[in-house]
Amino acid sequence: MKNELVLVDTQIRPGVALLRLNRPKELNALNLQLMAELRDALAILDKDENVRAMVLTGNEKAFAAGADIHQMSGKGAIDMLLIDQFATWEQIRRLKKPLIAAVSGFVLGGGNELVMHCDLVVASETARFGQPEILLGIMPGAGGTQRLTRQIGKVNAMEMVLTGQPVSAKQALAWGLVNRVVPVEVYLDEALRLASEIALRAPLAVRLAKESVLKAQDSNLSEGLEFERKNFYMLFASADQKEGMDAFVNKRPPQFTGS
Ligand code: HXC
């Protein structure tokens, strides 16, 4: 498939790949082709050993204004079932490398749900987050009732999902939907800076730490602790554990290789 709705740059910073949603006229509405391109690009980068962290962005006006309403408007329930779009989202959920969202402007519906598939989120001061599906006579379908509730709590999720009204970046920060809010001129730089920082860390440790944090959203405490402990032990089989601890003991910076 020709990549045109998602632009990929692997040269932007060492160890970092940038993916840009590229349907600006439609406010980056997430149609099926865009989501397929995004899934495929992410899958390739996830396996590329030169890439250690990925940044997903849109443009200043819109990260994404949600799933493509034109594409959905004539569909019935069985059409939607057979299209099976959530298989694509499931693959994005299972990425092993850290994915950092850099968002500005409209972050709505599926756009907000896509952000919640990311591991860290940098927002511009102009970002507006919402789940407006209720205004279309539907409801969120890609985690907007489940992930959002776990992330910002029941009453805040209820407010967003039942009123459909967007919230400001400042409010999203207070609710724990984003890591930080910065001026619009620097939101992408800040996300790339974070990605570069993570790209210097031991890749196996990053991978298992990400998996472990995600497990916390998905398990009870005992299961989560057991999962964490096994991953912790496993890292003592890595060369990077020896390197990291030797570097500390000998007061030098570590050189991690991902082995
Ligand atoms: C398709 C969209 C779109 C969308 C905007 N556009 N959002 N097309 N799907 N979700 C298109 C418009 O049709 C228009 O194209 C162009 O983008 C600019 O949009 P305007 O409405 O003219 O811009 P503006 O007046 O600035 O309003 C911006 C907006 C509004 C407030 C974001 O566009 C809006 O309310 N969009 C819908 C947001 C939404 O309901 N999202 C949830 C979708 S459901 P034309 O060619 O007409 O000029 C969803 C379910 C997810 O996400 C389920 C899981 C996958």
C-alpha cells in the first residue's frame, strides 16, 4: 500500500521515528485507509532495530477529529462487524516499543482513543480533548469508555462521554490524560526530546517495563505484581543489565545494545 495518509520520518533523531497523520483537509479524520497505513507503519518500526521510540503526531489544528463520519454514515451493524476495524486498533495496542503522542488542536472521538493507545502524551496548550460520539447518536468504541474511565475516573469520564463536550489541555493535564502541556510552538520538539531520552535507555528494559505498566490497567494487583517480578528477574539475563550496573559502579555512562 502506498503511504500517503501517514508520513514516516526515521531520520529525525537517532533512535526515533516520527509518524504524522496526513489528512489535513479532513482534520485527520481516521478513515480505514489511514488506520491501515498507521498499523502497517508502526508494525515495521516496531521491528526495526534502529528505532527505539516512536512519536505520533498530526498538525497544529488537529491531531485527529475522530473516525471518518462520512465513511461510517451509511453503514449498518453487520457492515461494521465485518469491517472489523478494531483488529487494527488491537495491533496498535500490542506494540512493544514506546509510542509518544504529540497532539494539538482537535483530539476527538477516535482521535482521543488513539491518544490513549499511546504511552506518553505531550499536548499543546491549544489541544482540546473530547468524546463527541454521543452527539452523533453513538458512543465510543475504541476504548473511550474503558480506558478513559481507568485513566481519569468515573465521573470525569461520564462527563466527557455523556455530554460530548471537549475539555482543555489544562483540564486534561489535571485529569491525568496527558503528561505535559507546552506552548504550541514546542509540543512536537518536547515529544521528540522525550523520545530521544527513552531511546538512550536499555531497549529490553523499556520493552518489559512498558508491558508491565500496561498490565496494571488490565489485571488485579497480585497478578500484576507477579508479572512485574518475572520481568524484573528476566532482565538479569540481559547484557544491558551487566552494562548498566558496571557503568554505575565504574562511574561511566552506559552503552546499551538491546541484548
Ligand atoms: C469526517 C470530518 C470529521 C470526521 C471533520 N471532518 N471531522 N470528516 N469525519 N470525524 C471534515 C469536515 O467534514 C470538513 O470537510 C473538514 O473536515 C473541516 O471540518 P469543519 O467541520 O468544517 O471544521 P470546523 O468548523 O472547524 O469544526 C471542527 C470540528 C468538526 C468541531 C472538529 O469538524 C466536528 O465536529 N467534527 C466531528 C467530530 C466528531 O464527532 N468526532 C467523532 C467521530 S465518531 P468538508 O469537506 O465538509 O469541508 C468516532 C468514533 C470512533 O470517532 C470509534 C472508534 C474507531
